[in-house]
Amino acid sequence: MLLIPCPHCGPRAEIEFSYGGEAHIARPEEPDELTDQEWSDYVFMRRNPKGVVLERWVHAHGCRRWFNAARDTVTYEILAIYPMGQNPPELPEPRYL
Amino acid sequence: MPQSFRLPEGGLIDRARSLRFTFDGRSFDGHPGDTLASALLANGVHLVARSFKYHRPRGIFSAGAEEPNALVQLGEDPRTDPNQRATQVELFDGLSAKAQHCWPSLEVDFNQVTSLASRLIPSGFYYKTFMWPSWKYFEGPIRRAAGLGKAPRLPDPDRYDKCFAHCDVLVVGGGPAGLAAALAAGRTGARVILVEQDNRLGGSLLSAPETQIEGAPSADWVREAEAELATLPEVKVLKRTTCFAYYDHNLLGLLEKVTDHYAPYDRPAELPRQRMWRVRAGHVILATGAIERPLVFRDNDRPGIMLASAASSYLNRWAVKPGSRAVVFTNNEGGYRAALDLKSRGVDLAAVIDLQLAAEGPLSRRARDEGIPIKTGYAVTGTSGHLRLKKVFVAPLDGAGKRVFGGGEPIEADLLVSSGGWNPTVHLFCQSKGTLEWDDSLACFRPDASMQRNQAVVGAANGTFGLSSVLVEAHAAALAAADAAGFSTGGEASTAPTSVEERDFLPMREIYLVPSIKPLGQGGKHFVDQQHDVTAADLLLAMREGYRSIEHVKRYTTTGMATDQGKTSNVAAIGIVAEHLGKTVPEVGVTTFRPPYTAVTFGAFAGRDVDDFLDPERTTPMHAWHRAHGAAFEDVGQWKRAWYYPQAGEDMAAAVNREVKAARDSVGILDASTLGKIEIRGPDAGVFLDRIYTNVFSTLKVGRARYGLMLKEDGMVFDDGVTTRLAEDRYLMTTTTGGAANVMSWLEEWLQTEWPDLKVYLTSVTEQWATMTISGPNARALLAELTELDLSTDSFPHMSMAEGEVAGVKARIFRISFTGELSYEINVPSRYGLAVWQALIRVGQKYAITPYGTEAMHVLRAEKGFIIVGQETDGSVTPLDLGMNWIVSKKKDFLGRRSLSRPDMLKADRKQLVGLLTEDGREVLPEGAQLVESNHDIRPPIPMVGHVTSSYWSPNCGQSIALALVKGGRDRMGERLYAALPDRTISCTVTEPLFFDKTGERLHG
């Protein structure tokens, strides 16, 4: 079980959180101007990389605040936590590569 | 009964006390300090089990957690534990154990016929053979013939606790490495937890009394280390505690056996039986040691055959002679350690059979000097003896190690010990996703890259085998961990204990499959996985059948998949596969290690979360009334909802019919408190709701209510409910009972992540309000008797809200309807819920008010064709599919809108909501039934055109009614469809999804 550093409550066990999927997928401002393909990419398509993922979490059984996290899908290490709406920080190369 | 194989002196047992125990009904004596296995061996008992598939006689094979054979059933129902390793069961007075899986007795097991027929039942035999008409007819008897112990049938009477702990350094394993690490870290003041599965600290040192540490016998060092650890206030030592799992971010699961080792009459009542610890460790030091690898030779599974190191343990730790006349079979120098131990403790040593072409190490030299007969370049080609080993057959081996010469020379022996090298115990390291590398010089897999921060593997677990190096490595790792955790490591704490370096099992000759005089699989068996009865021939069969990946070979043959997870068999299996495929061992690779390391009883996982504590129950303020009036309850989410209220002599159908009629004929009352309620407040609340719902809420007038539908971005219906505008900046949203929490989270998500600019605040108020719905033609008359409010349609129309007093309690009254009748939803603060409910019931007597439950509510709404999200919808249904285009705004954007114009959403053959009437109106369709177009001359595949989502007997319609999702359903009005049931079909006609009061007059009544 991950130990997730909630930016508001401190480190807490994963069971207190809900997962929000990939981060930085903005809702299109003008959905009507998108092709079907572009819209379905927004709705359905997500990356599944080996290495760093940028993803969203919510401290559902705590402060109920959303935040972004950078996590390594190999080690499950959480490399950074940053607020919604912010760009991800610079991250080092994964150490297992 | 005398313990005739107990040595006259030595061992870590308390000879002053005797413990009486029974095995398979026979009584024996042992001593405190014994395991069940050592006590049985002391009494000359080797035969303890029958094997999983072939029912072969099996004995005690090891002296620890790796035991594949000596699994016993402990205790009596309900306090019985199956598959307990006799090698790890601590002896107590009155212990009772039974052999598992044999009939009529351990000595005479009729199912051994499977062994005679074994050539006919290789891996995969059952699945290949019992295919017609279906495996399910054969599965029961076959599973009964195979198997291990029996689960208890009665509820577990014992108590289990869960504990949570944090520490700076968690040390797993209390052998030399673990002790050195715990001492070094503990002396710095760091919080240390040391975990040892055994009841004693010392690990391998317990079986090697001659070992010296710091210039003294290692037993002294262990005693002093334990004493010192006890003085360190931040150090906790957990014995009888197995670290069974290594989860992410250094969370480890421990199982502490608290009272299992007490005699039943001595068990302290205040203590739990076991404790499940979850430890979040800053740093983890794995000092889990190594497990010896047996050699795979023909008929290597007889009672009397065991690991060489196990023999040393029984001799040294428990002062037990595991046999009278022994043969040692080894491929490495370490086997001579057992030979020397056996000889010095008075066991007649027949020979050392060594696969190596020459033995030139210090131990073999000593063995030779002591006159032990040694045959190098020899192999054990087979064994004989039914219930106990009688003879060992040996023959010279060719240079390649692929075949033997001659017919095999017999050696009389009742003990055969084998050593095939050592495997670091990497289970926990691998569970933590660490990768392994094959070390050619050690011929074993050892830890390579760690995937967890703050983790170290030390000692034999790391492939470090010399005791001196082990102590240095463990000490250094512990200091590094303590330092990183912020504890000063200066001063005298920084020297490691000293010892003598002995890497005594090298060199080694790697032969994973020892040849015999006959081809593999003929005249005997080479067992690889003894617990699952997987032989080398099975592995080769799997490869002949085309399996190449070790993961596939494992699953096909089930090697390594028994309760021991292949602790003594995995590397041999990999080695045999590699030899056969002409690959190297690392090319074949390892299978995945998963928790638990050793089995954990379910009770420990459950802890105290059993019975009433299993899952929270939510009840409404009127729950006591429902109970008192005989309601049957149904679970909706965690809520207990009144389902129906049977009166004397009524079954469910009769009760529901009465309730449904009453709500249409006079007035019914429903407890609707469980509906989710969310207050949405702020200047942008209207804009926000416009984006969330398919229809417009910003234009809703204060005091008016509107039904809304919510979609996910994929366009699928997610929730529905009525939202009322309480004030200019304030709305009250209702949600489905089960969806309330999800809707709240959904709203919060959008506000926080996508629209943080909106000034909107959300508050869940579900539990703050008690809600009761009165529904029926007399609803207005009833309510008028309890309130001053003007209830006329002009001042209080359908889909509006009024505030006033009901039965003297401030209330919000919503005129909304889920039954199609004139309805009022009365909301009062929760604490007044029961009082107002009782007032309505009291005053309602003159209208024969009838409480109705959720089942009647379902029938009433189905008569009107109102959907229930989660019943008519399943996450693949759009508003268009439901025929609810009227609620989908064309003037604004909302979540999911763009998806509704995707081509797939517009297909004419999408499943659409329709009604169904059965040809014979008395027949009620089963919910979930599949619908087909024809009931005659049908051959598979038969196209399914839809399914029934809701189906009830409707007393108001006088016939059964159903809702269904049918492909292109709206164009099928009047069409005949058939519900396909296992034994028959029911014919029905497609109709509008509306069965009662089609003009909606009653609603506005």
C-alpha cells in the first residue's frame, strides 16, 4: 500500500485516497469543434508508460482535496506532489534505467 | 513411551519437563523446545503424511518454513488448522495432530491406487480427459481425491487483533545477520523492530553450536545480543512472528502467533490468538537467510529422506537422531557438514555419495580423515522402502552427469539426506518488486536491483554466506539505515561482531536432474515439487507439449504452486527446464513471488471486523418503527431500507400487492431518508448545475424543482434526481441512495480540478434530514391535517417546494412524485423524523395509510415507466437510449454532451428502453432474462436482441409488466419477442414503457 504525502494532511496510507487517473488532460473548451476522434481521445485514451506517470489523487477519507502526483510505475515511488493546475516539476531519470 | 531417537545430551530442549501429545491418535512425549516434527522424530516417527495427488507416504523433509511434506491437521473443529507444517508447530502439552488426506489410515491409504496408475495421469491429464459432457461433473470427486487438510466447519471462536506500527528500521530475521543489524541500529537509539518467525533468536546458529562469534560459542553471543536488545527502549523484538508480505512503500505484514504455543488450559484469556501487524518502516533490512536445495533423484520422496541441513538441525538443536544408518547425497562441500554431524552424534554413516568428481574442501577432508566412506562421481539412482526408506541405490556417473553406469549398488539405510546448494530466501525482496540475478559462483539467484527506497538485503538472503562477512554486511547496512533515519552512529557502536569465515557449501557440481538406471518416468519418480506431486517427467511433458515460458510450465504442471510456493522446488524446476531447453538458468528466469510467505489464517486478516463489525450499517431515523412493524429489510449500499411490511399470513408478494394498491387507492407512506441530498451553494451554483446536468437549472425559479440527469463524459447516464432551488444562490440536489457518495465526489472533482474559478460550495446533508413520502389520492387531505400550508395546486403545484410546519415541526415539503400519484416528500430534521412519521401514521389511520417499502416503490415507478439508475442503466445507456431526449438541452454544453453525437451513439440498433407485456399476463418475466426473436427452429448462435431490466406483477394493471432494453426497441412496438429461459421461453409483446395512467392525470390530482 502506497504512502501518499497529502499536501494538506501529511503522509497517509493509500486506502484514504481515491485515484483520479492521468493528470493534465484539460476538458476541451469547445467540444463541438473537435472531431469525433479528438473527442474520444480526450474521453478514453490514456498513457500507460513504464516509468513516470503524472496522475491525480484525492484524499477522499481526509481533506477531500485533489492534487497531482508524479509516480514511477516500476518502483511505485512517488516522486513529486504538486497542486492542481500547476505544471509538473523537473524530475530525475528513474534510477533503475 | 520412550523417545528412543533422543540423544542423551545436548539440544535446546528442557529435558526436565515432558509434554504429552498425540499424533493420529497415538500418544507420544516430547520436551519444551521441541517442534511437532522434532518430537515425532525423537519417537522414531517419520511417516506423517500422504501426498497430494498420488497418496505416496511422506515424511519430515526439512526443519523449517520450507517443509513440503509434513503438513498436519492441528486440533479439533472449530479450533482446527489444516496444512500446518509440523516443522514449525511448537510443541505444547495436549497438542493433538492428525495426518491429512488419507483413508482409512496413514499406513494403509486406499487412494494410493492413484500412484499405481500414475503413469496414466500426468500433468494436465484431468483437464484433457474429463471434458465430456463437462469438467464440472468430474471436478468434485477428483478434488476430493486430491487435496490437503480440511478447513474448520464451525465459526472461529478465537479472537484476533490488528496492530499498526511505525519504526525507523525493521529487521526481518533473527539469525546472525538480523541480530547484528538490530544491535547496530538499536544502539543508535533508532526505533527498531526485529521480527523472527521462530520462538528463539539465532537462526542458523541454533543448529551449529560449534560456531564462534567474538571468540565465544555463538549461543553465548545470541543470548547476550537478546539481553542487550531487551535493554534498548526503542527496540521491539517480535518472536513467533512471520513477516509474510512486503507491500509498497515499505509496508510489511507480520503475523504474530501469540498463544498458539500454550497448552489449551494455559492460554491467557486476555490475549488474542494471533496479531496481524502492519508496519510502515522507514528502512527495511531483510535478513531472511537461505533455504537448502534438495537434489532431484529417483524416488526422492520416501519417509527418511530429508535435507542435509535439516538433519544437522535435528541433531544439534533438538538432540534427535533422524535415523540409525544414513547416506549423505551431495553435490557440494556443505553436505559433509551433515555427514560430520551425523557421525559425531552416533549415527552409523554408510556413505557420502558426492556428484562432484573430487571433494577437496576442508569439510570433506575432515570426513575422509574420520574414516567416512566417500564415493565421488557417484549418484543416488533410486531408493526403496514403502513406509520408510530401506535402501539407497548408488552408481557411478558419467563425466557429463547425464547417465549412470551399472544397475545400482544397494546400501541399507533408513536415512538419506541430500544437499544441492542453497537458495537465498528472496521471497520478501521479490514481493517488493526487487529483481534477481543468477550468481554463477554461488549457483543461486540473489538480489539484484531494489525497487524500494531504504531497503537492504543482508547475509545469506543476499548471497553472502560466510559468517564473518554476514556480520560485517548486516552491521554496515544497519548503521547506514540508522544514519539515514537521523541517528548518530559514532563511537563504539560502529564495530561489527567478528567471526570465522566459512563458505562451506562451495564448490558445487550443478546437476538439477540426477539420472537413474532407467529412463525418466519409468520405474520410479523424480519429484521436483513434493507438495504438489510434480515430477521431472511432468516438466518434460509440459515442454514436449510446447510450453516454454517458466510461468506457463509452472501453471500447467502446478510446480511451485502448492502452499509452500516451491520453497524447495522452484530452482530445481528452473534448472531442469533450462537443462532440457539447452538454456542457462537465468535465461529461463524465475516465476513471480507473491504474498504470503507462509499461509495466514483468515481470522488474522479479519481481526475484529467480524459479525456486526464486518461492514457499517446505516439506518434511518425511522428504522426502529420499521422493525417494530415487522418490516423486511433490503441492503441498498450500506443502508438498511424497509423492503416490505408483511402482515400476519402474508408472503412477500401479498404484502407488496397490498402496499402497491394502497398507494394508488388511498395513501401510502415511504421512508425516503436514504436518498442522497447535497446542498449546492454560491453565486455560480446555477452555472455549475448547468454543466453537470443535461438540462438547465440556472433558469429554475426559487421554490421550484426539476428532475435532472447526469452523464459521465462518455455520454452514459450516471445518476438522476430532483434538484430544487431553495434560494437565488442555493440548490438542494437529491441523488440515488447508492450513488450519493459518488455524486458528491464527482461534483467536487469538477469544481476542484477543472472549474476552480466557480464559486460553489458543496455540503452533504443526507443524514441531516429525515424524508417521508406520502403518495396517493388522499395525500393532500392527510397532509392538510398536519400543516397550515396552502396545498392547493395553484399555490403549491407539482415540482415545487414549500417550507412550513408539519405536525409542529419545521419542514421542507417537496411536491414531487416517483409513483405517478399526488405525492409530497416531507423533509424534517433527522431527530424529528420518527415523531413526524408517527404523526402521519396516526392521523393517516382514517385514510387507511399504508407504509410501503422499496419493493412496492419499484412496482409503482415501473407502472409509470420511471427508470432506476443502476437497474435500467448499467453504464452503457445514454439518455437517448432511455427515450429521454426531452431532458437533453440543445442550448448549452454539459458533461457528456459531445459524446452523444458520436456515431456509435446514433446507431439505430442501440438497445432502447421499452415495455414488455407477457402473452399470458399472469406470467412474470425474470429480471435479466435475454430476449430473442424466435422460439422455433433455432440453432446457435442465436442473436440476443435485449434483456429485461425490471419486471413485476402489477396489481394496478392486473397483469405483469416489464421494462427492457431492446435493440432498436422503439421501432419494434407491437412486435413479439421471447424471453429465453433455461427450460422454456416466454413470449411477450413490445410496448411503450408506460403502463398506468398514461395521461398523467393522477399526478396533478
